[in-house]
Amino acid sequence: METELYIKSGNIVVRLDNATPDVRSLIYERFDGYFRITESLADTKPARTIKLIESSGLLIKSTISAPSAEIKISNIFHDHDNPEVWIMLAQPTNDDSILELHLINRTPAVCIMISRVIRSIILQLHFLQGKAFIHASAVSINGKVLAFTGPKYAGKTTCLLAMCKYTCALPVTNDKLSIYYEGSHPQAQGFPIKAGIRRGALDLIDEDGLFNTDKMFSHDSDKVLRVTMHELARKFNKFPAHSGPLAAICLPIYDSSLEGFSISRYSSFEITGAWKDNQLKSLAEIDPEQKAIANFFPQHYDSNTIPEVPVFLCRSNSGSIKAMVEYLEQLVRTL
């Protein structure tokens, strides 16, 4: 039986039409805790409508041509793990509030693609509201969000795992964090994006064998394991927290020559540089796999506000990361 689903994220509402039980089940599984999902809308807030249109005769070659008179713009999205799995996103010429998802069938792989495209649309809508995004992992400690930002290999995911393992922290996100203000208070919101865990982080944190190594990628892969935030939380008998007041931002650095760990507070000048280095300024940076979704929306960027929270440089090594994250847990409680 096909029904409507309403997916709410802050003041953003997406209405999903023609959702079958398998699609509904996957949406709940992937988005629960991050987005509010209901089958009815209590208020009259306008919703961006996404219609699922299934057609067994749909051919990928026929969708690559220029949009028809009924379709203003279209784009094909492939599963990055299986290029044979794809769906087409289209926008009708006569209604900018509607997007159509065309698919051949509703296999589990196609349903996952549907959820990814919906998530990317929600990310884009947040971005267009002027919310800032940074490349960061984050945890929640007593309702306060602590973010870890920095370039590739800085240790963001390692810090996320260590916080979840050694402290009471709950996982918020692994890769993308939205930051915005409610009044004078900076807020942080995470999104249901998979964590890519590298071999070094896995070796450091998972001496207990919590993670299923049967799911590991090829030894040639940069990231040997990918898990959802819900899967990661379950490994530590926790549940994900999706948002909260932003308490602080940390820039982790692995330093094998260091004895113990060190934490130093950044100056305002250093904070500005770190923010510019790690801010995500387009959907191509926020969600590279679905970056073409930006073509369906007007493009502008308004957020240049650096959140007024303390920023710390955190140095540690493999022997001191446990002590460091335990210290950070206590530090956040004082902020």
C-alpha cells in the first residue's frame, strides 16, 4: 500500500508521495533520530514534494537526452557501490515545488538510492537557508555538541570513535556538521551520513573486536569499513544524537613524538583561519556524490558567520588518546 511520508528537519519539510512499505521501512531505519518522520502533517507548513514514479519500461539512454516539454531539468544518480543501480531526479516544468524520482523497480539497492537523494535534498535546503557547514565529526556530551574538524587524516573519525568508546558521549555525525544560530546561541546539527573508518583508527579503537571485519573493504581501499551512525552507536550500546548547542570545536593532530597529550586554545586569528580551511561552501563539497542536486535549486551562499565558541588544538598519540578524550569530556561539562 502506497502512502505519504513527511520528513521534517528543523523548519524544512519534505513530503514523499507513493511510498511503499519497503521504502517507508528504509526511511525510518536511515533517518530515525535525525529527521522527524510522520505519515501526516499536523501544521500547514509548505512542503517540498517528491513523487516516486515507477516505470518498468524506463531506459537509462532515454533519460540522458534533453528534458522534454514536461520536464525542466533531469539528472541520473548512480549507486557508487553498484553503477548498475540508478534513479532519475526530474523537475516538472509547471511546478518548482515538485521533484520526481523515476525508477525501474524498488529493490533494496534502489530504496537506498532514494534515501540518499532525499537526504541530499534536505542538506541542500538547509544550505540555502544560510546555515554553515564544516567538515567535522561530532559527539554530544550531556546535550552539548563537541566537534572535531580538520583536513583528511587529521583524526576526526578516530576522535569520534574514542569519545564513544571511552566516555559517555553519543555520536552526532562523522563528516558533515551544520552550524547555525538560535538567537545568540550557536547550534550544531548532524546528518545520517555513513562513517568511513580507516585501518589506523580501527586498529587503535577496536582492540575488542566490536566491528564486523567481514564487512571490510579491499586492503587497497583508503577506508576499510563504512558504518551508519546508528550502527556505530549500537556498537557502543548507545544511540545517536542529532543536534544540540555547540560547546566547542577541536582540531585533532596525531603527534607520535609527544609524551601524553596537549590541549591549547586558539586565538581569534587562528580560529578564523581554521574556519576558512574547513568550511564547506557548496553542495559539491557537502555531498560530492549527489552534487548535481544543486542544479535543481537556485544557488546563493549567505553564511560567513564564525560561531563564537572556544576552539582547541588537541595533540595526542596512540597511547594518550584515551586520556585526551576523557579530559575533553570533563572540559565540555564546564563550558
